[in-house]
Amino acid sequence: MLRIPCLVMAAAALCGDLAAQINSRGPGYDGRLHDIGSPRAWGRRGPAHPGGEVGISFQNDLCNPGSMALAWFAADGDPAGMDEDHPKFGFLVARVVDDRLVQISDWSFCKHAFVSTNSPGPCGSCGSQPWAEQMFVGCSDIYSNANNASRPWLGPPSEINPWLGTWEATGSYFDLGDDGLSPIDGVKGLMYAGTDPVKHRVTIQESDLGNSVTSDMWFQIHVIHEGEPVANRGDNLMSRELRMTYNTSLQAWSTSTTGSATHGSILSRWNGATITEGQNGIDDGRFFVAVKVTGPSIDGMWHYEYAVHNVDNHRGGASFSLPLCSSARVENVGFRDIDKNALNDWTFSHANDVATWSAPAGNAHRWNQLFNFWFDCDVAPGSGNASIAQADLGPGALTVTVPTTVPSWLPAVTVPGGCGTPACTLVADGLPTAGNPNFRINVLSDPNTFVVLFFSLPGIDVEVVPGCHVLIDLNAYGTFGFNVTDASGTTFYPTPVDPTWPDIQWQAVTLIPNPPLLGLFGLSNGLNVRYNSTGCP
């Protein structure tokens, strides 16, 4: 049987110079997805709709725009054993829900390609070539949705090293067979998968699809070639919008596509997100991070949304960390992986100016998976780095760094010590920078609450009655004005900004029905506004 990479290439420079990337076969080794489409729903299983799940598959068209033939040796279980050097296809479906791009498919079984038809296509001149266990330069091939749903050629993604593109036949699912009873001998076992229309195909919970027509949803196909340089992998990922409709009379799903297929991570389908990537040097693969930040809201909080796509990092992610001032207010923290098991969710911690989500045992962030992280805080966005700790031992660094948008400047520090019912809260709204005419201090309480705002230099904390703290220097203070909260319980104090100002502490006194102070007043928290500062206190 013909073996092409590095044996038939007399060009030793292509095989021998691996300094740029481990196992790279050279710049001429280049596979491409040039179209995807034709989604097909094979059936459903489980409880009545919408409590079951549906199995689907897709078509992908590939071609060879490089200068070298691509290995396509089949894992067919001939007497010599299964061949390992062939393309593998990963599948993923994501949907935008409440402006959050989430993966709704399982960690789907991957297609192991077995032969190239070497047809003419869009990647150059193919000429007249036979079907073969290699794809010749300029040739093309189509793997139909039926082909990509054929269970004898679908295997677990966990067996594939996405960075190297390698797969070990001996001891694999194919070796053991679907029943797990075949001997470990590197020869393909029994691949009978029964009549279940969903098993091992791309699986989606009907609860993630809704009751009728599902939109704002995309599918992605990722083709992996063993030894392909990372510089050539920009066209290995492709996504397209997917529509699914449930027919109640037939109790079946139908599928369609809209729009065109585009290259790149499915993260690019999240409108308004900024996408960056990081990689573990030449030793392992990439994580892509998409981020959207909104705010500040009326309560002085920014909302941070991150979607992280492990594209081809083999060691996986064990944590996701961001810089976040220890004195920040943090609320609405969330996480989502690709299952519905709350017992294996990542846990959140916040200390030493770092926020971290950490994986429990058995739930690392693996390749071809999309994880989500979100929170609200009173720290303004800026440029910085996310850090992803590697889950497994292996070559390369312990952490992958991805430049992205992070919480970078705390404009005001909340100082506890307010008292009274209803409570009164001061928050900063915007950035207290020179030239910003829109900065203001917001007061949040019950409707129709009388408020007087005071200020002084910070550093004062006098507990006048238990739990009730005066945080303004009564020997040197100023009064900024009298207001009444509106029907929503809010009032606003636009405040000037001067580049020469030091930090200033603010506190409000309220006239309330249940006054703890002098039988008349309540106190807000303190707000230490850091004029023209940067970073954390």
C-alpha cells in the first residue's frame, strides 16, 4: 500500500525541519473544507417531544489546494490491521440563546474518512484520477450526510489528538467493536449499532430546540489532517446556519440551511463578539475566546460574556482565569458546558485580583467543545489576558494565554457600612476620567426616598451605632445636593471630573421610615471614586 508522507517525499527539508511545529509535513500539506450543507435528521428517541433527543448529520465537501497528496488510509480492518492516517471530521451545533452562543450538541462521535473519490473541484486541476487512499493535488471529494452518519465509521472524539491529527487503532472503539467484546489486536471489531436512529450521530436535546421552528443556530464541521501545519488550518473549520422544524403529526424533525457556509470558528456567528486566540507554543493547539461586554447598567455594573472554543488543544482546559480586582463587586456568575449535569459544573473563585472557574475531575474542556463563562462586576473593560490551565500532563507550558477584553479598571470602590430600611446604595455610573461629561453617581433605594449626598477625602470610618458607619470626614466635607428617588427608586447625581482630583469618598444620608441614626436618618454605603486612576486599588 502506498504511504506518502515523508516516505515518498525525497525533499528531506519538508520532513526534517520540524522546528516550527511538531509532526508538520510541510507547507504543501493542506486540506480544505470548501462547502458544508445538507443537514439531515435521522430520527428521535426518548420521551415524547420535547423530552427526547434527535440525531442529525451533515455533508462536507473537501479538496486539496496544496502541493502534496493527502493521506486517506482507511480504518477498514483488513488482515494487516486498521490504518490510522486519514482525515477525521468533528461536528458541533451551537445556538444563540439570550445573546449567549451555547453548544447544544453532544461531544459528537467523529467521522473517520476511508477513501477519496478524487473528483474535479474548486481547488485546482485534478485531472483524471482514480478512487484512492490519498487525495491528489487539486482533487475534491464529497462526504454525504448518509456517509457522515454511517456508524461503522464513527468513533469517539476522545481518541483523537486534534493537534497532531493522530489516532491509535489498537485498543480503540473500532478495535473493541461496538459491543466491546472484540480482542485488542488492531483489527476492526463488530460495528453493528442497532436500529436506534440517534446513537453515535450528532445528538441534540429537543429541549434545546423549542417547539416549532428553531433559528439562530449553526452547525460546524472541523476536518483534521495528521501533520497539517497550523498555518494551513484556517480553512479546516466551517459553519453554516441551520433551521430545524418539528412536525407534530409526523412526530419528526425536518432540517434546512440558510445563508452560505463560511470558514473559521463557529464563534464568528456570535454577532458583536470580539474573537482572539491563544496556543501552547509549538507543542499543542489553540483555544479561541469570544467576548461581549455591555454596560455599565444603572447599578454601575458591566456584564461580561465569554464563549471559549477549544479548537485543537489536546491537553484540554482545567480552568479559565481573568484578572478581576479583589475589591470589585461581583454578581450573576455563571457557567455552561455541553451537558446538563450540574454536579460536574466548574466552580468559581475570586481572590488575589483573579477570578477563576475550575473544572472538577472528569470535565476538562476538550477539543470541539464550546464552554461559556459570565458575570457582572463594577470593573470597566480593557485589554488583558485570559489564562487557561492545561488539564493533562504533556509537552508545552502549563497554561495557555489568550489576549482578550477583561475587567481592567475599578473606577469606584464600594465601602460597606450603610444602614436603614429601605437600604440606600451608591454606585458609580461610567468612568470618572477627565473630559467625560456623563459620569454620575446613582442612588438606588425605594421610590420617593429623600437623599442628600456628601463628600470628603477618604479614610474615615466611624461606627456611630451598631452596623451604622459614617464614612465622611465631618470636619472637612461638602454637600452635593438634595434629591428624591423616582418611581423606580433611583436618582442620579451628574458629577464633574477634574484631572487634578484625588480619590473622593461619597456617602448619602436618607430620610426614611425606619431611621437608625438620630431617629431620623439612614446612611448609604460609602463610594470611593478613583478619579483619573487605573487598574485595581
